[in-house]
Amino acid sequence: MAPRASADSFLFYAFLAVLLWAPLPFGSNVPWAWSLMEAWVFLIAGVWLLQYYRGKVALNRPFIRAWPVTLCLLATLLWTFVQTLPLPAGILGLLSPRAFEIESATQSYPSLSLEVYATRQAALQTLAYLLFFCLTLLLANDKPRIRLLLQAIILGGVFQAAFGSLMTLSGLEHGFFIEKKGIGFATGTFINRNHLAGYLEMCLAAGVGLMLSELSSTGATSWRDSARRWLRTLLGNKARVRLALVVMVTGLVLTRSRMGNIAFFVSLSSVGCFYLLAVRKISRRTIAFFASLLIIDLLVVGNFFGIEKVAERIQQTSLETEDRVNTNRDSLVMLQDFPLTGIGAGSFYAVYPMYTSVVNTDGLTRHAHNDYLQFACEFGLVFAAILGAAVLLSLWTAIRAQLGRRDPLMQGAGFAATMAIVALLVHSAVDFNLQIPANAAMFVVMLALGWIGRHWDSMAVAQGGSARDRTED
């Protein structure tokens, strides 16, 4: 049974609204903001389940085929719950000798988590990310909605890039209703410029994917046909998307984020080359589009807005780099003490002072400057590997969407997901974008987009439609 067209339309728009809202209040990286984001997505999921119970909506093919990722996220959620449980001394000592030693010495709560309250908060966030993944699959269930989802992501990126650029170039230097801590670079409404860069990487991926889906793969039949196509390009939706890409690239350059700009360039060039090889019918317009991204955006726009300052930051060895190295080195020692069970999701800030002799005058060190290390420290190696498997499986699915589908929108969705995943995998090696709720939520949306691109089926949406998409799989 296909879902009725209007049964979940309000939920879809509410979902887009939470995606657009999440980055506004400091990337939702403050308690009231992430609590609001969680409540919002819990409410949408609850109403969808009620609609499902009443028979007004149904499961679709992408949701069913994405069960391995759903299972990985659900298993991780259950593990965070296990980390908060009180355990007998014998079991705790067997599973985590170091945690048993610390909690025996301090006479504290006997659990695998060394900061139970933070782990309970992390469990709620993990549930929210699981629901973001599932709702993306369930609500983006036809082509207009898939296109609208991509457009909403682009809109969020354009706002953040334009606002961040305006604050930097005008000298006003305000974030979300307060003055920024860092002056001279764009942060948008985020606290940290690197997190704005991570957000823009994903929004740019959505923009490039949507643009590719609207480029014709066939050549013009006459000069009149060619003229009509150029007019549509200049005056139609493609022109708006192309302008949005320029604005977002400008914002990315103005963040002065070294790895943010490197991750964007690496993901665009590598995934773009793969796309040109994977898609069987490549037009000159597609090649010109990629060339314009690399030449016009990165060189012309980049030089105008100060790409040389990014290059200078890449070349310099700074105290910031040294601090990151020290933090990651101390995190490796922490991981050696808690290799299997971890210290508890969300507990890094509470446990890290035990492993460093450096005094942080700016407050607590809340995150490692490496998402892979922090996930391993908090969840243990086993569940960090499970999360990694979910990401890699989604990446492979997005790649297959580009290889196996003929529908331009599905190929574009696969490209957007692939580019976003590659960009964040590169950036996560030196930063903690996935610890920021707005960025983590957007990341799981991009994971889901790869499954949509691969498995969305027109026959499952409208009975009697063309079977072409189904036979492609």
C-alpha cells in the first residue's frame, strides 16, 4: 500500500523545518538547543507512528533496504543504555578493569560509564540521530520531496554562508545574537569556524548533486535547442543553484578552516572524477560544470576572498596544531585503558583531565580533535567499528546509486551523499564535527540520501508507473 499523498506532508515540512533550525542556535551544541531538536524529531516520529498505526502511511523500499544501518544505530543506542546500568563488581571488573578501579576508589556509581548523566544525554542524542535517519527515508518518498530536501539543505547552507560572510566582511562579528569569540573569519551561527566548514561541506555536496541531476546528458540538436538550454540555465533553477554554490564556497573560504577547505577540494575532485567515469553518458555541460567549480569557485572566488590566508594557515605550525596533537596523544592513552567497553558515550570531557597534565585556561577539553578517536574512547572499539560499518555501507550504497541508476535525480542524490560522506570522513581526522548535534543530524540525513538514491522505486510510490527504475536494480 502506497502512502496517501497528503497523509504525511505536514510531517515532511516539519522535518525540513527542524533541519533548517538545528544549525541556528550554535549548531544546537548547547543543552536547550539540542533538547529542542530532540523533542522536535521525537514528536515527528511519534505522529508518523500514529499515522502508520491508522494505516495512512507505509514503509517504503529505501527504509526496508537500509535495515543494516538502522540495526547498527539501534545496537549503538542499546549499548549506550547498557553503559549506564549498575553492574555487580565481578562483572564490571571483568568487562572494564580500569572503570572498576576508578569507581571503587571513588565509591561512585558502578557502571561502564564514568559519567552516567552525560551518557544518558548521549543516548537521547543517539536516538534522535536514528530517527533523523529513519524519517529521511520514510518522508522523502517521492521525487518532488527528494528534490525539496536537497533544496532545503542548500537553503540552510546559503544562509549560514551569507550570514557568516556578512559578519566577517562588515566587521559586525556577531553569531547567534551574541558577539563571536573568534574575529576575522566566518562562523555563521556556529561557535567554531571548523563546524561551519563541516556543515557547508555537506550543503555544497547537496548543491552539486542537485545541479548534476538537472544537467542534460544529451547534446543539443540544433542552435535553437542550444540557445533554449542556455536560457534555461541562465534564468531557471540551475542558475539559482549555481549562485548558491558560489555563495557557499565564499563562506567556506572565509571560515579559513584548513581541513574544511581541503576536505571540500578532496571530496569534490575525487567524487567528481569518479562520477565522470561512472556515468555512461557525459555531456560537455557536465564537464564544464565540474571545471567551473574547480576553476571559478576555488581560484577566482577563493582568491578574491582570501584563499591565500587559508594556504598560510595550512603551512604554519601553530599552537592550535600542537594542542590537537597533545589531545589526540592523551586520547590514545585513554583508549588503551578502555579498549572494549569505552568510558561511556558523552563522557570524554569528564575523563580527559585524568590523562593530561596541560592546564586548559579556556575551560574543559570537551572533545578530541579526531572523531574516530573520540568514538573509540567513548563507545569502545567494537561499537566504534559498528558505527564505522554503518557509514561505509552507506557510502558503498551511494556509490552504487551512481553506477546502477539511470534516473538523473537518483544519481544526483547518490553523488551528494558520496561527496558529503567523503568530506566528513576526511575532516573528522582532525576535528570533531560529528560531536556537534546539527552536523551529526545532517550527516545521518546524507547517509539516508545514499539509500534513497539507490533504492527509491517509482513503482512503490505509484502503482502502474514505469518499471524502468525497478529493473535497474
